[in-house]
Amino acid sequence: MNAPTTLERPESIDSPALTAADRCDYCGARAWVRVTLASGQLLFCAHHARENMDALRAVAVSIQDDTHLLVADEAGTAR
Ligand SMILES: [Zn+2]
């Protein structure tokens, strides 16, 4: 019998959709993008996600981009 392999499940891996409680780390607006780094997570509003995306892509483990929901939900009010 194989010994069961217990995978650690850090909370950063288990990422549900962003909600109104998630706030941009820069400005405190509602966050639409979650960037997972080796060291933790950063949240960004659509504005700051766009502004920093090039740099973030270079260092991120994963990027969860929910800005498509913003377009449907708020029709550009957060630009
Ligand atoms: Zn922001």
C-alpha cells in the first residue's frame, strides 16, 4: 500500500472569487485581481492591476483576474 501523500494546502492556493470585502493593497478600492506571490498575496483594484501588471507577471506564482466581472457589474465606474 502506498503511503498517503498529504499535500499541504496553504490558504493561498484555495482562492475563492474576490468579494466586496477584498480591497486593493494600494488604495483600498474594491479588489478585482489577486496576485499570489511566493511570499503571500496582493490584491489590486482594476486600476492598480493594470498599472502594475507587467511587473506582477514577472514575479507572480499565479494571477487571478476578475476584472471581467467588473465590466459586467459596475460598467466602468471604477476606472
Ligand atoms: Zn487600487
